[in-house]
Amino acid sequence: MKDLLTSVSLRRLQVFLAVCDTQHMARAAERLGVAQPALSQQIGALEQALGVKLFHRRNRGIDLTEAGQACRIEAQRLLALHHGAIDAVRRTAKGEVGRIALGYVGTAMFSRTFPAQLKAMREAFPDVEFFLREGSIATQLAGLESGELDVALVRAPVHMEMPLRHRFHSRQELVVILPSDHPLANWEKVPIESLATEPMIGFPDLDDVGIGRVVTQLAAAAGCKIQVKWRVTEIGSILGLVAAGLGYGIVPRDVAMYARPWTVMRPLAEPNAYSDCWLVWNEQRETPVLNRFLEIAMPEEETEADGR
């Protein structure tokens, strides 16, 4: 079998196809830049290895036998597969082909930035397969550690250890969503201390990560403590419960734009009421496709540095 593979090499098949195209030994040799005797020797060795005649030798030239016709079809297919395999390997190394698993917190899809970056990645690399998974911050970090996710977009701050790495992605203002008949709905801006006695509807993340951490810090700076009475997994649930008068929510402005008519959005009075998003990935599992996405998903504010 090894001798057959050597005798029926891709090079000999390439020589054979050149003769098929020109139907002339001398012209085929000229195209390939080899001496005609050497080319004839290659064809003879190929015929011997296959045990068939590939060409009719005639006074005015050559033409293919039936076996030669079959060999031509299969040689073209084999060489196309060969070139395709090489191209696939090279494109994979460049991050143009492959798979990427992207995790994200639900509020990220309400921003134009993240969906636009997904679109840009799809347009630039249409042969990359996407797998998207929405979930809480804890779920995303667990997916990164287990290898189920390649990268995740989460609300900062988060606690992580090596080999997880993070980079600033974007920043959004935090606002308050209130029932339209709430006394604070008439205020131009809402101080966070005025919410201390009100029930808050929040996300399932703990108070030391994400928006929960930001709200806790804002309240502590104002000398008060926020009372989270409801924790829900979907932003739609926050909007629905606020509309029902069961409490208030603190969400990114882009999310609040989708609030129902019987709710109102008001800015927080605190000047540092904002939420940052981070891209987090496992540096021990970096792939060419991941690096391509990180290039596209550049931060909105170039002053922010990479972190570990």
C-alpha cells in the first residue's frame, strides 16, 4: 500500500492532468517546466502503478483511454480535496473558520454595541459557527472555567482568578424604572437614598458583582442600604413587576427604553451611576477565532486597559 501511495502521488496526478489538458507530451512538459523524457517517465510510472493504460499513443498525438477518463475525473476530485484541506487548515489558523461559544448577560442584547459586533463578526467571517448562551454572571464564569464558553460579556465588577482574563467593553448609565403613579416619578432625578425604604426588583446575581455591586456601593456612599425584595432572571420580569407596582428597578438606560407605558424612567442623582461591561475569557483556551472576535469587539473607550 505504501509503494502504491508513492507511485500514485499527487505530483504524478498533477503531471497526468497537465497531459490531459494539452493532449501533448511536449506541451505538457513545457507548461510544467520539466524535460519531456522525465514527464514521459512519470506517466509511465503512474500507468504501471495503476496497472492500466491511460493514453492511446497515436501518430498525431495522444488521447485518453476509458480508464484514463476515469482517472482524470478522480484525479481532479482528489487534487481539489487536497487544495481544500490545505485551505481549511490555513483559514482555521487565521481564525476565518471554526466555532466560537459566546456567553452574555441578557441586558447586553438591549445595547446596540454587542449585537452590532456579532453582525460584524458574521459578515467578516461567514464560515465561523456561533453558539450563543444567555445567563447570569455566575453561569457565564462557570462556562468559561469548564470550557463550554470561549468568551462572555458580563456586567462588572466580577471576581475572577487566573487563567480568566478580562477587558473593558462598554459603559452604560444606570437609571431607575418606577411605576408611573409612584411619588418619585415626578422627580427630575432620583437620589438613591430616597429608594432605601422601597422594594427593589433586581437580578439573581449577588450584591457583590455586576449591577448589584454598583447599587450597593452607591447606597453605601449615600449612607443607606437598598432592600432587594425580588430577584428575577429576565429583564422582562423586572419591567413587568415594576409596571404592576411591586417595586422599582435599576437598569441600564438602553434597557429602560423598552419599559412599558405605565412605567417611567428617571436618572439617578448620583454622578457615578453607571454600569461597565467586561469581556472575559480563559487565556489558556485562546483560539484564532476568539482572537478575531476580540479584535472586532474593541472597547468603546480606548483609555480602558486590559485586566487580569
